[in-house]
Amino acid sequence: MSTTNTPDSRSSREKAPAGERVADWADGRLGIYSLAKANMRKIFPDHWSFMLGEICLYSFIIIILTGVYLTLFFHPSMNEVEYHGSYVPLQGQLMSEAFNSTMHISFDVRGGLLIRQIHHWAALIFLAGMFVHMMRVFFTGAFRKPREVNWLFGFLLFVLGMFTGFTGYSLPDDLLSGTGVRFMEGAVLSVPIVGTYLSFFLFGGEFPGGDFVARFYSIHVLLLPGIMLGLVVGHLILVFYHKHTQFAGPGKTNNNVVGMPLLPVYMAKAGGFFFLVFGVIAVVSAIASINPIWAMGPYRPDQVSTGAQPDWYMGFSEGLIRVMPGWEINFWGHTLVLGVFIPLIIFPLVLVAIAVYPFIESWVTGDKREHHILDRPRNAPTRTAFGVAWITWYMVLLIGGGNDLWATHFHLSINTITWFVRVAFFVAPVLAFIATKRICLGLQRRDKDKVLHGRESGIIKRLPHGEFIEVHEPLSQEQLHTLTSHEQYEPAAIGATVDENGVERKVKGSEKLRAKLSESYYGEESQIAKPTIEEYKEITSGHGHH
Amino acid sequence: MKKLSARRRHPLAALVVLLLALACTGGLYAAFAPAGKAQADETAQSLAIDEGKKLYAVGCASCHGTGGQGTSDGPSLVGVGAAAVDFQVGTGRMPAQQPGAQVPKKKVIYTQAEIDQLAAYISSLGAGPTVPTEADYGPDGADIAKGGELFRTNCAQCHNFTGKGGALTHGKFAPDLEGVDPKHLYEAMQTGPQNMPSFPDTTLSVQNKKDIIAYLNAVNGDDTESPGGLELGGLGPVSEGLFAWIFGLGALIAVAVWVAARTAKAKKS
């Protein structure tokens, strides 16, 4: 065996391989060796739903890349110009330079339209991805300690994403987005006392003025994406720091993570997944048109079109406005436009309702422990029911936002739909809550039944005395563990109201409320006691009737 | 004069006078009577009116009244003009199938000749807008861009940016304008059918209407190209959002499931 090539025997004058030298150089200055050593073997569990966040991250990167390309050609100016580009039905029309340059990007810049469509489709998918990612985290209880801050980071990313999207959608200064900006101006104006001042401040004078495109441009390309980038980095650092959660299963505990190491397996998968995401978005963008500003024409405050809706993530605010009765009161010579102001108040409440939920739950449970094992949604019926009720609420408002299209496509009266949404706004979440909770409890009973009696095999057996029975196959030890590993809380009771000396203490209202909520979360009505070992032994020992 | 007076008792004098009188009357008649063609037209017109009246009695009178005066089920047709009839019957909206928020477009059951006869009858009840000609709505001399501006100013509120249609109150709607005959577009603007306001020549000139028709043909016609790919109905962000959720995110989740299912597995010993 030749030993001349092993590093040990290499003469000191011989040079190390190039890669090693680069690594040495970098390590001496950046200390990457210890960093890499600590993190290269970071373990990530494998589950498709853990990749939803990746979809968001990659579409965000795609948005930044395509956005940079678009800034090379876009002129954020509202100077009036006459159109002389290659789209015939707008020839000779007056428009802002912003619209003109977007037309130029769409028709006369090489690849411009495709890049624009990738940018816009990726934005819609980014927001949709964040929505689904957030719901995954919510329904599995991944927001529990220690991840509450990261939940808030994610929530902020979603909200900032909404506003980045809105400002970007407004930049081309087309008739659709101009109507959206006008809508926003109306909402700002409805704020009592300061509304008009805020509007003049925002638009630099009377709407639309000559400033808002340039201002929205700075907000869209600099301010909001800058904050979002910081939050994304923070979000990822926290994911690294907390380590990823995992579903219950054999060998998986609250103190370990079972999965694949970051390098090489996870890195290869994630890198490949980036290109798959890019590919899918590029295909969608090549197939389907989005925001065809040439069909909408340039914005003019005296024109408006039917079917003027915002992008989907702002749709619920559109719904709030559309279904709100046009109330208006006159207070001491000042008009209060409640028909717009109330939706403006509810708009953040819809979002905040879901953002603060983790804190409410941790207060109710009083649980200060760390949780790294995910819940199955059915095992937290009240939480799951709350989440479904929230989604129902959100969807009802989306129906309200598209009420005209529901009317034309399903041959309904738009007034009927509006009334349906008004009622459903209050009723549908409650119904969804009740139904979801019942379904969760039903699924818990089914799990219990499976554990105790095994899986229905579909094999019907006839016994010698004529009775028919279905053969139930017992579950494997792994399946039994997975189905029974979740813990069940006891409802928190109000502690003793009389101390050892017989002195009565005052029970605070919050304490009572908490006990009540806890009862509704974990009382007998809200969870099915999971099978005990004794129950299991009794049934499987042969004394049972099977 | 002597010669004349000497012969006035001639046996043929009466004949001559008669001939002269006849020639005079005939000449005057020939000079002042309507032209022969007009006379033939009049016959055809009255024939058309008669035929139209018969068709009217069968297909329309139950709602619009026996003389077009209108009933509680249908408006008076006096003065609506031939253009309104040509539009309503020519697009199949009339005769109506059933009362409702709005009478929808359906299969046309009358031939153009019959529609013309109905139109002749209705316009005989009172003057109204006439059926436009190719010169009014044809593409010659139309300014598409100007038409677009006019469309966005006057029509898009109900019919959407490129005439894809939209909802009105209580089940009424502004229909999609794709594939609508230019003549019918013109007549609709002229007469304002059902829930649509009318745009007479004093509001939108003939040239304006021509421009709008040319614009619609360019952006919502049979040969319209969509530079960005599938149009998704041209309905704006709602259909785009649905597409992004179902096909965009749907495909990505499918890919995620696929990637997650193919993982490096520990080899079984």
C-alpha cells in the first residue's frame, strides 16, 4: 500500500489541495470551521408540511430577483406622457410615466412581460404559501413555547407581505390599481378628525396628486422588503436555534430531533426544491396572464370599472367594505362615515385575532414547558375549532369581496349574497367552531377505538354457532405509541379559596374566567380520555368479547 | 282667334278638347305623382307592416298589448324604433322566456326577414331610431384608442375594462360583450335595452360609437390575442387569486409531498 499521498506523509513543502487552502484562509479570518461544525449536522425532520415555509422563502427570493430586474426599466414618476409603444389600442393615449414604462416592460423589453408575471404570480403564491404555512404551525401547535416570538415574526411577515403586495400592485398606475389606491384614500379619509390630514400627508395634497407612485415605490422596493428581509433572517435563525418541531412517533421525544442532517442531505433537497419552486412559478407565469394593465388602461380619477378587486390577500378588506351598510352620522357638524370607518377598525382585528391566539392559549393552559412534539389537530379540539372558525370568517369575507363575481357566475342576486355575508360574518364562525370540535372528538373516539380494538380489516368471519364478526387487526407497537403519546390537560381549577388558617382569599375575575376557559378547553365535553394501559390490557387479555 | 272660333262647332272639337284635357291631366299627374319605385316600396312597406303585425300578434302581444301600447307585463313599444326591435329580437332576448330580473340572451328564433317585418310594424307605431348601416358601425375610419378611452369612461362601470360583463343589483347584470355583432352593439348604445342607459347621437356621436365598437373588437373580439397567456376570464384579481391558490400553490404542495416522500433512507442491515 502506497502511503505517499496521505496528508501525514506529504512533505511540508508540498502544497495542500486548493479547496483546503481556501477553507484554511477563510477559517483563519471568519472562524467558519467551528460554525460549520456546529451547524452542518443540524437535523431537520422530514414531512411535506415542513416545506411550506420553504415555498415562502423561495418565492420571496424569486420576487426579489425579478423585482430587481423590473426596477431597471420602471420609472416611478407620474409625469404625463403620450403612449407610442407597440400596443395599438392605447396609441396616443395620455398616461403617467409609471404606466408608460410598465407598458414598455410588458411589450418592448426582452423577457419583460415574463419577468413581470413571475414577479406578480410569485407574490400571490408567497402570500398564499405564508397563509398555509401559518395554518400548519397553528393547527399543530408549533407556536407553543419556545416559538411564540417566531410566530409573531411570521405573522408580521404576512402582514408586511400584504402591504408590500398592495404598494407593488399600485405602482403601474393602471385603472384597476388606481381604483384600489382611491379605496385606500377613502378609508384614510374616514378616520375621524385626522383623516383629511393623513390623506393630504400621504398623497402630498389632493388625491391622486403627483407623488404617490414615487412614494409607494420607495415603500415597495426599499422600506418594506428591507424589514421583511430582516424578519426572514431572524425567523430562520430562530428556527435553527429552536430546532425544528416533529410529529410524535417512536423514537421521537421532546428532547431530540429525528431527521436528516443539513449537510449534505437537507441542503441538496432544499437546493433542489428551490429550483422546483422557481420552475413551477415560471411555468405558471408562462401559461397564465396576470394583471394585464394594457387591458385596464391608464388610471384616471374620472373612470372606474366593475370587478375592481384587490389581489386575494387584501380581498377580505374589500369584503368588509362591500358588506358594511353605508352608515353615516353627523356629529356636531362633522360627518362620521361609519360605513367605511368600522371596516377600517375590523380589518386589523381580523388579523390580530389569529396573532394573539398563542398567548391566550398559554395563559389558559398555564403551561410554561417547552414543546417540540407537534399536536395532531384532533387532539386539540378547541384550538382546531378556533382555527377553522377563523378561516371560515376570513373566507366569508373573501366571498363578500368577490360578491359581484359570485352573482354573475352563479346567477344570484348581489344583494342576497351581501346579506348572506352579513349574517355569516357572525354565524358561520360559530357553526364552524361547533362542527369542527365535534369532528375532532369523533376522530379522538375513533383513535381510542383503534387502539383498544385494532384496525377494521374488512374480513367477515362466521363463528360455528352462526354469529358473524369482523376481524380486527391489532395495531403495531409503533402505531399504538403514535396514537397515545399525546398528553391531555386537566382543566385548571381555581385553587383553594380558604387558606390553612381559614381565611378566605378574594378570587379575581381573571382567575374565574381562566378556570371557565380551561374547562371549555379540557373539560369532559372537550376531550375524549385516551385509553389507559389497564383498559388496553383488559381488552387484549382475552377477557374482552373479541 | 278667328280660325279657332270658326271651328269650335266642328264635330271633332269635343274630341280635341277631351284629348287636350287628358294630356294635361296626365302630364300634371306624371309631373307631380310620386315616382313609380316609391310606389312599389310603399306596397312592400305596408306588406311588411302587415306581416310584422301578424308576427307581433303571435309572439309579442301577450305582454306588449295588441297595439304595442304595453301592459303590466311589458312596456309600450310606441316610439322605440326599429333599432330596438332589431336588437331585442335579433339577439334572442325577445320574446322573453319568463319574467325575471333581466331577460337574458338566447337562441334567435326569428329570421332576419321576420325581424325586419316586426321592426317595420313597431316603427309604424311611432318614430324611433332606425337600424344602423355598415357605414355606422363598420371598422373604417375608427380610432381604437379613442374608443378605449370612451369605453372606460362610459361603459366599464358595468361591463368591466374590456367588456367581460359585471353584476348589477338584484340579479341584474351587464352582459359579456364578447362575440356580440357590431350592429347589435350599436343598437344597444342607441336604444339602451333593459337596464342599460341609452346613448343617443347627442351623447355619443356616430363616430364615438364606431370607435367603441372597434375597441371592443380589438380587445374582446374573436381575434384578440392575450399577450400574457391564459386570460383567466379577464375578470381581474379574483380569478388570478383562485388560479394562484389552486394551480400555483397546489402544484408546489404536490411537489413538496413528492420531495418529502423521496428521502435518503437508512439502509436496512
